[in-house]
Amino acid sequence: MTAYDGFGGNQPVKFIRNEMEDIGMLTALDELLNHQIVDTHATVSSSEQSWTEKIWSAIVRKDGTLAIDFGLGRYHNRGVLDGWAAVSRGSEQWTVRANRELRDDPSITQVGPLRYEILEPLRKVRYVCEKNDAQPIAYDIVFTAEMPPFFENRHKQREKDGFRVGSDVIRYHQIGVPSGWVEIEGERIEIKPEEWTEYRDHSWGTRLDVGAHNADVKPTSDFGDVRFGEGEFILVWSPFMLVKPNGEKYAYHFYFQSKQGRIFYSSGYLNHDDGRQEAVARVRPELRYDDVTRRLLGGQVHFDMLQGGTHTVNVEVMGTSGVHLGPGLYLGFDGRKHGSWHGPLTIEGEKFENTLDRGTLERIRQLRDCPIRVTEGDAVGYGIMETIIHGEHPELGLTAANSLV
């Protein structure tokens, strides 16, 4: 079998298989001097079927009038590459999903009309959604970094019975500015860097909520499984960057989860432009939500720093745009799951006319890349905030009757 070399050349190379099948297939990537395990790049270190490598980005206008998402996932041990693209304008959302089988060349990062390109490692990448028959959206966007990439804490989570590790993922995120264009129903809109902000991340490892639940495996209440959503649950994930009047840039990132009032995961850092990170000992979100839609309304986040002192950031929601991640298969959508096998290639999508409609929300879920404006003293900035607030929270005026995942 032959394919093109994946390094910008146009000469075919053979993908060589070991006849004894105890060594992975040899591909063009194996010419590079960066092997990490005693095998080829056709193999990952674990045979766990939930092993995932994922690319994600949220691209939002600072005034909240338009938002764009891109996602790409490689499920090495499931034989699947899938991706999604979405555009949100006010309460409208268009989503395109694509899913294909993994082919011999692991350097190909395209599925159907969706394409991811590395232009300059850790500095500049490109996201493309080509014109397609699923939905009338398209875009071509280049991300340029404003700050270095930063790691989050490793997300290692053991199943409640104490045996299997359900999640062991590392992730870095990066703040930058987008440029390019987006097209909606034939109207092309220029993306001007000064009017937009962008956040991207890259993660890999054993991941929760991959593929449909296996009927002969003990169910859990973790993300996306059959009992997910039982009881009271809060999730807040947010990156944002601020700029001081003298031009100095700094950023916060935090990931907060609690269940039945008990915090079980918290990661937070104050990140500096020179690459330094200051750890947050405790994150204390003090946020408000709408009862019917569970949408974020604003508030404050308090950061108790590990080395002492507390920083308080004010959060203002910008506009009604913001891509809902459910149609991108986060936590599942209409019975579909990340990493599921659909054959050689499938392309699909839908438009939601009103993402504020309660019935629609029950289908697409509340998880959303909400555009925010943030202030701390005289520093001002922009970012996104993802939230799930499930169950009854009388202290916030949230009722059990209006709860949704």
C-alpha cells in the first residue's frame, strides 16, 4: 500500500508492515527522531479503547455577536478520526460533524470538509471548514499565539469502585488571536484580529465519555455514562487573558468541579507572558445563572493563591452567541458519542434556530463556550467560560424543576 509522505513532498512512500505483526506499521512519521515507546508511531502506549488525542478551539467576537468552534479527535484504538465545526450567531447555531476510519497515514489531520494544519509549532495553526452539503457554513482561520502554551493539572480520575482509571489526560491550552473569514449562508465575514479572541487546547490520554456505554461493563456516573446527571453537579472551565494599561499581559485558567457540594477536581493558575505559572490553591466561583436556561449571567471568581493573597476577577457575559458543545458530541448528542465507528466517511449536521428554547436545550445540553469580558483592577480582557450547573441550588435561585445537563 502506498500514500504520500505527509512532509510536503509528492513522492509516494510505502507503509511497511511487520510480517510477525508484533511491531506496528512503519509510516513516514517514523523517519523523525521522536519515538517515545519501543514501537512505531502506528502504536500508542495503551490498548485502552478510550485513548484519545483531541484538538479544540473556541473563536469569539469580543462583543459576543458571533462565535466559532472547531474540534478534531483521533481515537487510535477505535480506528476513528472525527471532527466538528460550528458557528453561533445570537441564538442560532449551525453544526457540521464528520467521521471517518483511520487510514494508513497518521499524519493526515483532515476528515471530510474539516482540516487542521500546523503552520508553526506552538505558535500558529490553521482551522478549515470547507463548503459542504451538510450546513451552509465555512471558514478558514489562522490562530496566532499571544502567550506561550500552558499545561493544566493532569486529570487523573479513578472509578468509584477503586479499580479502573477512567481518566488520565494531560492538556495544554493557549491564548491567541484569529484572522481569516467565516461564511454563513453565503455571507462572508472578515475576522479581524483586534475584534476577536481565541482559545485552543490539545489533550491526549485515556479520556472519559468516549464511545457508547458497553452494556457488559459496570456503569458509572461519570461524564456521559448512563447515570451521569444524578444529583447536584457543578462544572466551570475558563481561560481568559487580561491586559494592563501599560500593555502587560497575564492570564488565568481554572477548572472546577463539585458534586453534592464536595469539590473533587480543581486546577488553577495565574499565567505570565514569560511562561511562569503561579499555582492557585483554591478557586471560589461566585457566579449567577438563569434558572430556565442555566446560562451564565456573570459574577466574580476568587483565586486564593498557593503563595498567599487572593485575586478577584469580575466576569461579564458578552451577547447571546456562544457555541453549544452538545452537537459536537460533548456528553453525547441524539445517541451519538465521540469516537464511535460510522464507516469509511460520514458527514452530517443541523441548524438550531433558537438555542434559548427549553426543548432545544434539553437536546443540545447547557455546556457552551460563553464569551466573557473580565476585569481586575485597571486590567481588562476577554475569554470564554464553560459551565454546567445541574440540580437544585436554592442559594443561587435555581430550581430542581428546571435542571438540565
